[in-house]
Amino acid sequence: MIDNQKLATLLRSFAAERDWDQFHTPKNLATSISVEAGELLELFQWSRGQKDWNEVSDAAVRRRVEDELADILLYVIRFADKAGMDLQAIAERKIASNAAKYPADQFRGSDRKYDE
Amino acid sequence: MIDNQKLATLLRSFAAERDWDQFHTPKNLATSISVEAGELLELFQWSRGQKDWNEVSDAAVRRRVEDELADILLYVIRFADKAGMDLQAIAERKIASNAAKYPADQFRGSDRKYDE
Amino acid sequence: MIDNQKLATLLRSFAAERDWDQFHTPKNLATSISVEAGELLELFQWSRGQKDWNEVSDAAVRRRVEDELADILLYVIRFADKAGMDLQAIAERKIASNAAKYPADQFRGSDRKYDE
Amino acid sequence: MIDNQKLATLLRSFAAERDWDQFHTPKNLATSISVEAGELLELFQWSRGQKDWNEVSDAAVRRRVEDELADILLYVIRFADKAGMDLQAIAERKIASNAAKYPADQFRGSDRKYDE
């Protein structure tokens, strides 16, 4: 379980104590998600994926990956909290929508991005 | 609550049914988070944040924002599931680490990114 | 003028001297552009654009912006060099295509992203 | 050669005709570069780089890659034009700075991002 209410409350206090709520516009939080996503991606910048998940087995690398993943999750939770969005509901709805968009029998084993 | 175990299980089935697990390397999932973050950001590309959270009050805009936010969350959950990372634990650890990095009395009301 | 041939030649030597050409796949260079774009964006993470271009008047900020902009440009030039693409030609073609997509009389003063 | 003056002039007219100059703040142009970088990256989302540069040999793929690359370049040129930055000068300066940061004899054949 992710206790997003608990995390959202911690983030509200964090922002309130620093008077940072004023900076938390939709655009700035979307910007922050993108910035943190770039920092996560940087950890794999030159990788060609050949080591698969062994790539995150080293403890120091793993820690950095966890920190970036956490940053992204926290900004997603902050955004949803500010906008009054129910993350569990929209995530389930999106999975259902993806299942309809990519029927298993038509997309098996294919990464047909270009063919869409 | 976000039932990330439930969502992770749905995502595992989704990938297995399409034989897409092979594409889910750390780099490709980090790439996917970045791509979806870019799609969220695009919804605010020309905004200057002046409407604050009214910017997501229109139903059609709101729906698009929710879908992009869901995509990001789902890839974060998929990444953590593949890597065996505990999202609640790393999120709480990151909030504690941010609190130490940005003492409230030194950063109040300031967006001093440039001064770091 | 941007002497992209000169810059591409410098980048070729740079990669050859470090045996880094092997890492310069299309995906890795696209990744690098995204990573650097995130670093540029980070410099404006909490800005709400109110200072307009005065935001880059401070010498230290300006220098950081220039460095990130340069990184992006260099990866774009490297990508085009590896792929044999003519940047001037594709840039002019894209401007013409944008002009057709956004007729001036229909889009004047509007940031109608949501209406597309 | 990239005739960035010519392209910058075309972009100025493009913005003026639509009264879009007001949207071209540093943050919004940095946002736009990130958004377009995400669109380029999406074309390689599931790739593991195994086809190397054959990945962009298909004409339709190539065209999409060119269009995204052009968008990024155009926003870089627009940013530099608005900020009064000399792209050739800052690109050459950045290559020199990178050469000092990554001495060839210490980084040969290595993608030591994690060791930095």
C-alpha cells in the first residue's frame, strides 16, 4: 500500500512551513515531474539495457534510482492532492483504457510504436 | 490509499499477455516516465500559471491531466515492482532527506534554486 | 551562422578519442537531449515567468542557461551528423509546416493547446 | 551551415503574426524544448538500441525523427534569439569545457556516469 494521504499531508506541511505553496501551480508541479524524470533517466543515459535489471543491483546506483523515483512519486501525489484527483481511481481507469487500446492478440511481442 | 500491489499485478498481467516484459528494462521504463511527463507538461506548455488551479477545472482538460498523471504513476509502480523497491518507504525517506536539505527557516518564501 | 560541420567534426573527434561512438545510438542521443532539456528546465522550475527575460540577466544564471542550451544544441548536431540529416533543410521545412498548421488569423493571441 | 539568423527571423515573424511573443518567456521556451525532446524520445521508447542507426533508415520513421529534431532546434534558436545568446560561441565553449571535464585517457570506452 502507498499511504498517499499520509504523504500528501507531509507534503502540505513541508510546503506550508517554507511558504512554498505559492510556487505549486499545475505548471510548476508538471515541470518538477519532468525535471525529476530527467534526473532518473540520466542514471541510464548511456545504457543500452543489456544488463537488464542487474543494472540496479549495485547499492549506490539503487539508492540514487530510489531517490529519483521517490521525487517523481511525491510530485505526482502533490499534484493530485492540490487538484483533488483520486490516483487509485484514475490509475485503474487508465489500465482499462490501455487494455482496450492495445488488444493483446494484435500487439503480442511487438513494440509497434511507429505503426500506430 | 493507493493499492500499488493491485496495480502492479494488473500491470504484470498486461505485460505478460502482450509478451512486453522483454521491453521493460530499467532504461525503457525510465524513458517511459520521461515521455509521459513530457505529455503532462505539454498540457501546460504556454501557461504562465496565472489561473493557478483553475487551470484544471475544465472537465476535458482535467481528464487529460488525469490520464497523463496516471501513466506516470503506473510506470513508477511498474519500475518499483520490477526492481523490488518499496515506494512508501523510499517516499518517506525522501521527504525526511528534503526536510534536512531545505531547513524551513532558511528557505521560507524563496525559490532559491540558483543559489544552491 | 552556426558552423554545424565544424561542431560535428569536433564532436566526432571527442567521441573517437574516448571510444564513445559505441554509446551514440539514436536512443541514447535522444535520451541525452531529454536529460539536458530537463537540466535547462530545472533552472526555471519554480518560476512563473513574471520577470520575463530579466530572468536570464544575472550573469551566473545566464552562464548556466547558456551551458544547458549548448548541450542540447550539441546533441542535436551529433544526432543529425550520425543520421545524415540536414538541419537547415528540416528546420525550414518544419517552419513551413507549422505555418500551415496554425493559420495566423485563427490562432492570433491564443494559446489554444487544449482546443486542438 | 545553419543559418540561425534566417531561422530566428522567420520565427520572429511567425510569433508576431500570431501575437505569440507574449507566451515566449524563458520558462515557456525551456518547457517547449522539454516537450519536444519527449516527443523525439517517444520514437525510441521501447527500443534497446540493437539496430543502431538502422533504426532511422525507414522513411516514415526518419521523417518523424527529423520533424522532432527540427522542433527542438527551432526552440533552441528562438530561446537564444530572445536572450541575445551566440549559439556558435557557447557551443564551442561547452565542447572545450567537456574536454577538460572528461580527459580522454581516463574515460576511454567507459560510460562511468555512476562514478562521477
